[in-house]
Amino acid sequence: MARKKALFYIETLGCPKNLVDSEMITSNILDSGYALTQDPKDAEILIVNTCGFIQPAKEESIEVILDFVRLKKEGICKKLIVVGCLVQRYKKELAESIPEVDLFLGLNEISEISHILNTAYPLEDKRFILTPKHYAYLRISDGCENFCSYCTIPFIRGPVHSKSIEEIVNEARQLVDQGVKEIIIIAQDVGNYGVDIYGKSRLNELLLMLDTIEDLRWLRLLYLNPQHITEELLLIIKNSKRFCKYLDIPVQHISENILQKMNRKTSNKDIIQALDKIDDLIPELCIRTTFIVGFPGETDKDFEELLKFIQTQKFDRLGAFTYYQEEGTKAASLPDQVPEHIKQRRYERLMEIQKTISQNKLESFIGKKLSVIVDKKIKPKIYECRSEFDAPDIDGIVFLEEAEANIGDIIDVEIVDSLEYDLIAHPAK
């Protein structure tokens, strides 16, 4: 009779780049003879892959670690391992304050998991896909050298280190061979891809290569800063049948005063020119963006300028967060820190304006036909789907009713109604 495999569970917090790390960890633990469980209460080994980007993410990571400490004390869990960005920033402090954790591993130490699992196998650069099997993230580089004054990523992830074009294309082909239909390209800043190994960005060349992969249906590009938006890049997206007409472009602010304090690489004029270029070449392209409100020195005038910009541009997808004073960043020591109640009031005003914009945008889809990818079956004949204008987990849902479909299908639908942030559809006639 075969010996029952020990179970492990991994919790991933933060961004898709963390998820890719978790997929590599999972693949190697599976190769070491363990089995993955979806219930942490059943696991002998618990792993938390943490986020340490801003204060709420740090707090969430600590809460999960403490929840798992309680599970360990109940006796089922024998090993508790904490990895990722939070450990990279605060390893010593974490080890002193949470001694129940067996191992804290920063980003450069993850291979040491093999020691605590009593296996001689070194971790390899393989992945076990943790997303639904029809889509996957493809990390083309890690690290960042932009040094925005509010951001901890360069200190956590280090400078840009890219994979070669050949390596990325091979990984993409392997994903497609496994049944992946949508590949989502990610990096801290995809526009800087290749600068470390090729001496310049070779993003466009990479995208053209990925666009030739047979059986790949959708390609999606995330985290492209405004300074990297060129006519050549936009024409690649425009002329491709695979590239979703969608870009995630972090703008962060529009006031020249605040952009300079943020150490952003674009001016007010640069940002507007980039958006105008998109509107000229691909007017149907969906833009997701993010903004920070309450940055040190943000005056009422700066904020009103930001609101006017949002009302003028009418972004399809918009996220915002209040500024967090992260230790070690230049912005943390800037004068004129904005009080919390003012930050919150500004945030609420901004999101109320965007709520109306979003509702109007979604209402304009009623009566139109879209292609959607089926992500999940909710109940008989009702599914959660996404259009090419929606990235997983961060954008809205297309609820498909009165349908029979398989998970991962890409099908044509007709939009029949809209909600606050989502759409309702029926199969297209």
C-alpha cells in the first residue's frame, strides 16, 4: 500500500508577480513528494508568501501569519514557512516577534525551502500554475530602477533583471501546450524589459515574437509606465489579433508639482501626449490606471487639477489609494505630510467621480457584442466571464446568463444590462 503523501498549503498575498514565485515554490515542493491541499487546516506544511509594499499589505501579511501560527498550535501543522517581500524588508524583526515560524526566507533565499523539507533537490525555475488553467501570468523581468520617491520596490526586488527573449518565448509556448489561452505579461515596469541584458528595451521585439505563438488566443500587457508608450508599441497592439486592446498605465498624478516630488519619469505634458497618442491610434483601447492621493505637499489646487484631469480623460478602469509613509523612502521624510482625514476625504471624492464615469462607460456597452473568456461556473447556465477589457481579479466581471459553456471557452456574447462595475450578457445570436 502506497504511503500517503504529506500535504502542504501555500497562501499568496500581493501582486501577480508574487503569484509566479508561489508557482515555482509549489512546483518544487510537489516534485519533492508532497501533495497540495486547498485547505490550510489539513496541511502539515504551511507557507505564506507575503507582500510588503504598503502598510495595508503588511498588515494583511501579519494577520495571515498569525492565523497560521494558531493552526500550528492546534497540532496539524508541523512546519510554518514565511517567504516574500515582507521578509525581505523585515526578516530580523519578524523572526524576533513571531518565533513560532520555522523559517523566514527573503526573495533571494527561497531555495532554502529544500532544507526544511529534508530534500536534496535545489529549487528549479519551474512552475505549477495556481491560476485557473486557461490563463497564466508571464513574468518577463523583475526588479525596478525608477526609484519613485514613495516606492519600496527597488529596495525589495532590486534592480531590473530580465529573462532572455528565447527563455520567455519558450515558457509561453509551454504554457500554451498546457492549455493556457490567455497570457498576461507582467513585470515591475514592462517598458524597461531587457535594459540589463541587451543595453536597451527590447519589449517590442519580444511582443512580436509572442504574437506568433499558435493556439494562443489572448495576450495582455500590464504595468506599462507612460514614458514607454510609443507609436511602434501601439501599432503592434493595434495590428495584432491576439493582443487585448487593454493597457495598465500607472499615472499616479497629473500635477507637475507632485510628479516632480514623486520622482516620476514623466511630466504632465508627457502623460497627456501619451494618452492622446493612444486615442489617435487605438481609440477603442481600454486604459486602466492608478492614482495616489494625499502625497506630501499635495495642495487643494493639486488635487482639483487631478480631479479635472480624471473627469476629462474618463478612464475606463481606475484604482486609487491614499499615500502611505513608508520608511526608507525619500517621500517619507518630505515636509507637508497631508493629514489622514484630508487624504481620506480626497480619496472618497475621487472615487465618487470615477464611479459615475464607470457606470456611464458600462452602460454604453448595452446592446453591443463582445468576446469573453469563461472563468467560473456560478450555477447552472450562469458564468463569470471577462472581456478583453478586463484583467483577472482587478477589473469587472461579465455575468453570462442563459448559457452552456466550458471553463476557458472564449465565446461571443451580447451585453443586455450593466451594474455598478460589471456587465450582464447573454449568448450572442
